[in-house]
Amino acid sequence: MLDKLAGIEERYEEINQMLMNVGEDYQRAAELGIERAELEPLVRKTAEYRQLLERQEEAQGLLDGEGDDMRQLAEAELNEIEPQIERAEREIKAMLLPSDPRDQRNVIIEIRAGTGGDEAALFAADLFRIYNRYAERKRWNVEVLSANEIGIGGYKEIIFLVKGKGAYSRMKYESGVHRVQRIPVTESQGRIHTSTATVAVMAEVDEVEIDIPDNDIKIDVYKSAGAGGQNVQKNATAIRITHFPTGIVVSCQDERSQLQNRMRALSILRARLFDMETEKRREEREEHRRSQVGSGERSEKIRTYNYPQSRITDHRINLSSYNMPAFLDGDIDAFIDELATRAEAERLAAVGLDD
């Protein structure tokens, strides 16, 4: 790791020298300034780390000296320094990891009812409520982009946008199949039923990042309909977009104007296409690993919600909580923190920084 840090420090000094001689090339100065700003936190942390290593070396040298007092002082110094060194190493390793450019973006989340009929649709509504409450805790904003409701308060499908700094970095771990075990209100024999819902998490994508040629899509306009098939508007404002190359179909009918529904449907389509391309590239690099939307892991359950036992279990990290009410109220940070820690450990291992 020290060799990598030395290379970064050398590049930082090189940039400083280049900035002193850049002259009136303001474009080049701006580019160098951005690169220096990105490296500066790591360079500062590295300097602190080297100072700690020097103190550790000096204290270890005193251990071999004469006099009990000096040895005791050296031992006390080492006991103080070693935890600081470990903490600095963890922070530096995390800073050395390439950041996911999507982490700070808004996020589009799709929840679809799976096996289980109406009970699965009710569970989809529960998941939406969990994420909505979590967003409130984070002071993020939630906008429903599209919803296909059933008459008893559930959703066959709901798509929504979460706006907030770092939304994708936290919500990306929710992708996969969620399973619920509980007694439906319509169950007269008291039997526990198992239902599922699938969650897909995608970073919001700017229009310039995904170009969708007009001849690749077909846009249909129709009348919006509420639960039970009742028309809720006289004008045809709902939009259905079909993307021919992939077969993806996106519908949006929640807004009052055709233009708003069209913009939202295109936003969802761009996010799906961007996510598909990202997943394709990742799979090409790591064929043996399957995670996130569109991969093999999506068919596997990631979390089980056992209502009779008030237990939530995340199968990826073998973590359970017996506080179902708090979890349903959006208190899910303990799970996300552990998932983020595990993901960081895997990334460190992948780049050889897990020593």
C-alpha cells in the first residue's frame, strides 16, 4: 500500500509544479485543479499515516533501551498509536477504492409483486412504505412515477424516484427478491403464507448519458385508468413507450399532462438501459459474480420478513433483527451499513488492499 501511496504523493507534487507553470491555459489549469482537489484528502491522510508510523518506530526503538520508565513510556505510546494506525489504514484503503460515479445520484426504484397474488401486492405496498419512511428519515424527496394499484391497497407494480444526495449509494443494496411470511387477513385457518416481491434499484440517468434514437422506440398514448378500470381523465394523457432493441416497455399515467408522463417514462427507460449496460460490462469483467438488477442473483431471495416471529433476515450477510415495527417504519440503516461494509471488503479484496 505504501508504494501506491508514494505514487499518489508523487503525482500530487507533479500537479503542483504544473500549476505553477501553466500560464494562461485556463482550461488546463481547471483540469489540474480538479485532479489536485481529488488527491488532496488522500495526500493529507497519507501524511498523518506516515507520522504515526514514525512514532511507532521510535517507540519500538525505546523498548530495547535501558530503564523500566522508558520501556513503560514506549509501551504506553504504542498502545495509543496502534489503534490510530489501524484506523488510518482502513480510511486510506477506502479512499484508494475507485468510487462508483452513480453513488451520489438520485435513484429510481421499481417494486413488483411476485408470487402470492393479492398478498404479494400488499407486500409490495409494505416495501414502498418502508422506503418512503426511510427517505423521510434521510430528508430525501419521493415522487411516484408510475403505479398499478389493486383495490385493497396493494400494488402490482410501483415505480418511484428518490431525490437526495447519496440516495443510490444507500438504496442500491435493496435490489433483489424480498420474501414475506405471514398470515393474510383473509386466511380463516391461520395458516402462514409465503409471498414475494422484486425490487430493482437504478441510478437516475441524464439525457446526455443515454441517447435513445427516435426510430428505436414506439410511443402510444391512451387514457389513464384507475383501479377497477374506471377512466379518471377524459383526455388521453397516459404514455406507453416500447424500446424495440431490448423489448422494454414503460408506462406512465400518474401525471396530468401527456408531456409530463412522456418525460417520466423516458427517464425510467434511460435508467433501465443504463443499468443494463452497466450490468453487462460488470458481468464481462466478473462472470462468476452475480449481483444487482438483471443478474442471476436477482432470482434468489435476499431478505425474508417473518411476521409471526417479528424477524427480518438478510441472507447475504446472515443478519437478523427482531424489531419488525421499527424496520417497517424505515429504520433499516443497520442492514444497509452492514451490506456497505461487506461490499467495501469485497472491493478491497478485489484490488489487493485487504491485507
